[in-house]
Amino acid sequence: MSHQWSQDHPTSQRLTTSLEVKADIVGAKIENDAQTVINMILKHDHKHNGLFGIVGMGGIGKTTMTHKIFHDERIKNSFPTRIWICVSKNYTRIELLKEMLKQAKGSDDGAQSIEELELKLVGALVNRFFLVLDDVWSVNAWTDVLRKPILIAKSNGIILVTGRHKTVMEDLRASYIHHVQRMNKDDGLELFHKVVFEDEKNEDPDLDEMAAKIVSKCDGLPLAIKVMAGMLISKKRTKREWERVLESDLWRMRDKEDELPAALYLSYEDLSSVLKQCFLCCASYIGISYRTDLVRLWIAEGLIHVPNGGLMEEVAEDYYKELVMRNLLHLNPRYSDEIRYSMHDLLRALATNLIGDEALVISDGRVADTNNPNPLTQIRRLWMSSKGDTLRLPGAVLEQKSLRVLQLYDCTETKTIEDEAAALPALKNLRVLDVCETQIECLPDFIFMNLLLLRYLDLDRTMIREIPESIGRLANLQTLNISECESLRSIPKAVTSLGMLRCLRVRGTPLTHLPIGMGSLTNLNHIEGFVIGHGDPPSNADVGCDMEELRSLSNLRFLSACKLERATLMAGPSVLENKPLLRHLSLLWTKRKQRDDGEKEAAEKTCSGLLPPSSLEELTLHNFPGRRFPNWMMSTSSGTSFPHLEFLILCNFPCCTELPPLGQLPRLKFLKIEEASAVRKVGPEFLGVCFPQAEAFPRLEVLKFTGMPNWEEWTTLYAASEERSLKLFSRLERCTFTGCPKLRGLPESIYCAARLKTVVVSTSDQLSEVEFRRRETMEMDDCPDLILARDSTELPHWLSDRIDRERDEKNSELPSRTVITVKANVIIIKQNRQVDAV
């Protein structure tokens, strides 16, 4: 599966991340327990690796507590390398090693074997590390996969393991095991109220009474409390409505084997029929963690119906949001716009029980009861992993001929699918075929000739060399994924006859061109990697698509276009003008060191002709070679033109000396400026205003400047006296300056931002003065001439007092070459940087 936004699956279990969601952390007990474990970790002998365990039943809060430990400042400062790995039941050895290598800031360099990855991981573990292995079900993940490279590595560290079973921790020989207990009544009520009422205060004592009874029925499990609270959000806040929930017979349901809380059954039964089906699909798709993939699969399985001519994708996204609101899906906060989710393993177990024998998972050829399937149950969904080079379907599937979904996972050696005679009858009703991340070089002809009901075909990251013209027979195909297929150079003309196609992903595949005629696919609403022109056009051949092909695609919601240097000049209005549904636009030129004046001028004209519609929410420009951004970006009325724009990334524009006036974009939340080597000064024009008592960047939360080697000055006003009359950065929470060596100072408006929590400055040789205001985090690194200036007449008391304590603890004056990092009320002192506190 693929996705577009952000950086960065392998199991049927939930995917946890290292990111802390503070709204989930409730009550003093979690805090106290976390501090107990932290103290034990910090006391451990640095000369040896240490292994610690956290044990508790499903839904009890093990991951929440581990987040608290992982993000503790003392842990961060003691362990330069911190790694979070979610293991779960169906982990794969290669994916586990790759993920750990990635988080250790290493590179796999295309390595595929376990031996190669182990060596690279050993080389990456050069600093003391803190490794979390979350949701471990057996000792094998440690003994068979990670133990060897960790023991060989030069550095030592701490391994913190979470799981349900104490015996696993004992088998791992953990030096300390912490047992997580159930949530008490007060903490449970606090969590319940936070979900149902958010920031509101409940003034109905009857509801307080009902809430206490509901929380009591959840038996101290945070997950059950959150799910019940999520269900009640959509109900009327009346005593009678909540009493109906309390009186439900479903409270008496409980799966003895999996110990599923009755609250989960009740929350499922409260869903509409279509949401029930969507929820069950979430649990059964292995490796799917992106919203866009989930939405496409729901559509492919025929779950989404739109009676009034709207877009199925928009209806499906509404269903997704409701499942999130009900806490049946959990958002990953690392990603923008709610694009990545996870599912708790208890909720997945509930859905698996409800699906029953209709879904089958085969791991390395092993599965129960495949030779004697229930004759009353048809297998409709099959997920297979295999170590062999040929995929062979199980006998039960071949006999029943009812399969709708076939997905391969952990099939890194699979090259072919078994012969047509055996497989065709079993697959003729297939809707979804996912063979991504396999070694398949070509698909059998019967896939394209006979699977006429196929709606979803995923070939991402395969070794496929050619797609035959017979793909044109797949008249019902809605989604075609061929991203990062390094051996594929072209797609056939027949693709332009796929009239039902809604999504085409070719991002990262080295295509020379797309065939002329893509504009005829009027149902297309998602294109990733629209290749402009032809890289090497032979005579009498398809010269590829130009931007003009986009004009007729009025349903586009997502568009990323690349090779824009090949675009020809467009006459008339913008080709994006009639795209009222367009939400995401990404424009990419090929990165080159040198451009002549003609290329720069052509880029400017091309970009000017791509005026997006006002519906735009996300915009990225990469490798723009022009000397000036287009008028639609440079206009001070951009706030009126783009009232919905929330995310903006401008990356690598080496010839532009001036930034666009972006301060008047009313909903902009995230702004990143990267690799702007020609920018020397950022002035008040950046705000888009020049009059007193105005407001700029009213909703901006994250601001990042990266790779601006010649940037010297940032001022926000024409006259210093005007500074305090403007309302600037009123919601800014994080501001980062990386690789800006000549920047001399930060504007007053940054220090005055009321909600600013974090300021990070790295590699700024000329930065001479920074004011400390009360912040959660202020980090200054590699700023050799920095002076920490006083806020008013003196440094804040908490800062000066902490510096005094640090001096006392060290029994000496601060070293002459230090860096002071301020995090909350803590000063961390590091060697080898020059800082003078005045």
C-alpha cells in the first residue's frame, strides 16, 4: 500500500507508535508507575544491556504508560537513540529489522536478507539506546531477530518490553517486571468525561450518576471506557438515553477465550449496518494503516453507496471519521489530516470473532482447518504469507470459488502465481488483488483476461517489468497501484480505456511517460505521479501527456504532477480551474544543480498557469527553478483565494530571493520552508500586511525553516514601534530553525507567541542572542556565539534557580564550552558548545 503525505505494517495486530497522545494519559497512577520504572531504568549499570518488562491484560494501558516513559526528559537525555517497535503476533523478521534500522537513523541501502540487515543495524547502534518492544506475544522476536545484532553492537542500552503474559517476560529474563493494574473509579470517570464532554462541564447530576455506572461496567479498562464514551458522543445527553445503554443485554456478553469486554460488543451493535461492515473490514485488512487505502478498499468491496451522485470517497471518509470519533479506530498523531490509523488488538479480536470463517489468514503455509472447511461458510477474504517463489492457493479456496479479497504479506521471495488451470476458477469473483512488495516480475495473463470483476489491483514495490495491453479488459478496475516499481518504464495505452478508474498511483516508478488519452478517464479523482511529457520520445510514438490532459478531470481531489520542466505553455485559463473538489496539489520539477535563464522563465510561466481552485487544503512545491513565485502565490489577497489551505511545503527553490506573503492564509496550520539558498532576508512582506492592528498567521501551529545557508535577517515590521500593534502567530506551538548558519536573531513576535511550546535552533553560527520566555522546550544546538539574553531585567527565576542547582550538583562553575537546553523547568547541560548566560 502507498501514501502521499509525510515520511514514513506488517501485521493483523494494531500498529502502535512512539508518539504520546496526552489526552489519553489520565490519573496520577500512570504517572507514578511510569516514574517507578524510569527510576529503575536509570539505576541500571551503564556497562551492560538491561531488559525490563511491563505486563497487563489487553486494554489496560500498557502502551500509554510506555509512552510516558519513552517521552520522559530523563530518558531522552540518557539515551541519544530511542527506538519504538510494535511487534504484535504476526511480525515479519525483515520488516522488524528494517523498522529498527530506520529509527536508529541507519539506511538499509536496498538490503533484503536478514544477514545484511543485521550487519547494518549493528553499525547504526553507535550510541546508547532505549528500545521499546511493544505488544510482544512470544520471546521469538527477541531471540530470533533482535538479540544477536543488539549484543554485537558497540553500544549498550535498555530494552523495555510490553505484553500480556508474565511468562514471556520471565523467559526473556527481565531484570524488573511491572504489572499494570486496572484504572480506579476516579481516573476512569476523568477519562470518560474528557471523551464525552471534552472541555465542557457537565451540569446534569443524573448524567454523572449514569457515567459512574457505565464506567463501573467497564471494569477499569481504559479502552472499554473510551469506546463507550465514544459511542455516547453521538447520543442525546439525557438520563433515559444513557439508561438504555446501561440496560442493554449485551453487557452480559463476554468471549471467555479472548476475554473481550462486553462494552466492545455493545459499541459494535450500536453501529449502522454499513458501519458494521466497514469496521469488520478494518480489522481484516493486514498491513493497511492509511485512511486513503482503507477508503479505496471499502469502495472496491462495494460497501459505499451514494444515491445522489456524490463522490463515494467523500462518503467513505465520513464513515472513517465516525469510527475515529467512536474510538473504534485510533489516529496516529505523527501524520497530518488524520491520514493514518491503528486498531487496538481487542477491537481487532472482536471483529475477527464476528467475521468468523469468512476470513482466512495463512502464515508460511500454516492454517487451521483448511482441509475441512465449514461447508456452510464461504471463504471470502484470504491473507497469505509464503517463503516460496510460487504462490499456491489452499484447497478450501480452490473448492469454494467464492474468494473476493486476496492479499499477500511477507512474500518477499514470491515470483509467480500458480498455474491458470488451478487458480482461475477460484479467483474469477475476485474484487481485490494485492501482491505488493513481492518479487513478481509479471502477472499471469489470466489475471488481466479473466478477472473481469476486479476493482483493486496493487502492484506497489514489485519487480513487475511490463503491464500488458490486456489490462484494458478489466472494465471494473477502480484503483491501480504501481508505485515504486523500479523495473517498470511504461504503462500501456489500454489504461486509457479503463473508464471506471478512480485512483492511479505511479509515484516513485521511473516511467518515461503516461500514454496520451489520460484525460478521457473522467472518473479519476486521485493521481499520484502524473508524469509530464516523455523522457526519451522515439519517432512516431506516444509523446506522453501534457498538463492539458488534466483539464477534463473535474473530479480530481488529489494530484501530484512531476517532470514539470517538460510542460508546454498552456493557453487559456488554468487547467486546474474547474476542479472544485481538489484538496491536495503537489508540483515537482526534476532537481538539477544548474538551470539556464530559459528554463527558469519556462518554470515561472508553467507555474503561473496552474492556479489552483479555492478548495485547496494542501500544497507542496518541490525543486521550483523559477526566480519568482507565481502571482497567485505572491498576491497579498492569497487568503481570499485559498481560504481552506492548511498545509504548505516549499522545498528547494534556489533562485527565489523573496518568500511569498503567506501570513493572510486564514487556516494555515503547517508551514515548511526548505532549501531556499537565495533568500537573505525575510521582511514584513512575509506577513502579507502593512498596517497597524492587523493579524498574520492566525492559525499557524508549526513553522519550520530548514537549509537556508544565506539567510541573515528576519524582521516582521517596517518600524520597531509597530511590532506590538500586530497580532502575530497567535496559535504557534512549535518553531524550528535548522541549517541557517547566518541567521543573527529571531523577531520579537516569536517570543511573544502565547501558545509557543517549543523552539529549536540548530546549526546557526551567527545567532548572537536569544530571549528565554517560559516554554516547555527551548533547544539551542551548534550555536557557538549564542548569548542567552534576559527576558526583562533578569532571567526567569525557574531558569536561574535551576542553573544554580546544576552548579551545586557539579560542585563547580559551568564549563566554558556548554550548551544549555531548556525543557519545561529543567536545564540540560552538554559539553562542547559555547554559551554565556548573562
